[in-house]
Amino acid sequence: MDSNYFSCLYVAYAVLNRWLRPSAGTKADEAAAPPVSTTTKPPKASLPRHLIFTSSFVSFLTFAGYAPYFPSKLSLRSLAESLAQEMHLYAGAHPSLPRVRIHIVYPATIKTSGYEAENLIKTDITKMLEDGDEGESAAECASTAIKGLESGAGVVTTRWMTWAVWCAGLGASERRGWTEGMLVWAVSWVIGLVLLGVRWDMDRKVTAWGRRWGDSGMSRASNDQSVANRS
């Protein structure tokens, strides 16, 4: 939680206070401006500011082996969605200040040296459940994320799989208008049915694994190798 959630929380707190509130002892430009009349057009706002969080695919769908990781990424999703709505409050109350937009990016598997190191300590059952996920390079992930951010999306997914699972959530996440909202609604019906089968299949595999190998999450071959290494 410290690395994935609280670090982002503290940075967001510091940045948003700097953007949305004048520093102590200084006079904000907005304070000197007359109150905005409800009968006149509000002053033209400056270019918006953007605060970007990075969460993970597992904030939509998690599985065995990610219990230490999943809560922190899900918390980050909740933080970003809450702040995104709160920024509308500040935009309405302070129209002369630059608009603040909150974005959150949801990458899935990224093939990096960190991912390779993670696989060295990952349980066999987790590797089995992830089997078939080809992942994407860091460059591919960054390119897709930047395109999504440049399009103005508040929620940015870097792979179609993540987007589809997000659609199935049908939560109150920010969507860009009725067109995308209706598309998400349609996709959610299909993917929701698919995910019923996906979850059932994953649960079946985990149960079968426990019957065969026990509750360590590792296969017997891996356990034997671990014992040999300690000898």
C-alpha cells in the first residue's frame, strides 16, 4: 500500500493543494477578481492541468497470487474516480482557475526486466493462470496510453482485453458522452457473460491445483527444486 497507493495519495494531495489553493502569504489572481455573476459568461479559463495515475488490469479482475497487490491498485482506482468528480466542484466554484483533469491508466502485463524478476518469485499457480497472456512492451504500452490521454479520456486502457473487462464492470467510471456510454453498455452484456465462464474456469483450475499439489501454490517439481537449493 505504501508504494502503490499512499505514495500517489500524498503526491496528489500536494499537487492539488498547490493547483487549487493559493500559497500562504500570497494573493491569488482569483481572489482579486470580482465574483462571477450567474447572468454573465464566466471568464475564459487557462489551459487545463492534468494529474495522471497508473493503476493495473487487476483492479478489474484479479486472481490467485495477487492478494498483496490487488487492494492497492483497486484503492488507486477509487481515489482517481473520487478526485475526478471533486474537480468538477472546483471548476464550478473557481472558473477563472485552470481546469484540473484526473486521468487513470490501466496497463496489463508489461514485458520489462521488473516483470522478469517478478516471475522468479511468482507462484506456479499464478503463472498457470496467466498462461496465454503475451503482454506488451513498455514502448507499446506508453504509446497507447499517450494516445488515450491526448484524446481526453479520463480512463485509459492499453489493451482491448482491459477495455472489455472495464466495460463489463458497468460502474460509474467517467465516460466520454452518451455514444461511448451506450457502446460500453452493449459490450458489458457480452463480456459479462464471458467473464462468468472465465471466473468459473479459473476457480476450477485453482481447486484442481490444490487437490494435486496442495496449498503452497507451487508444483511439486518447484518445491523439490527449492528444497535442493536450500540444501
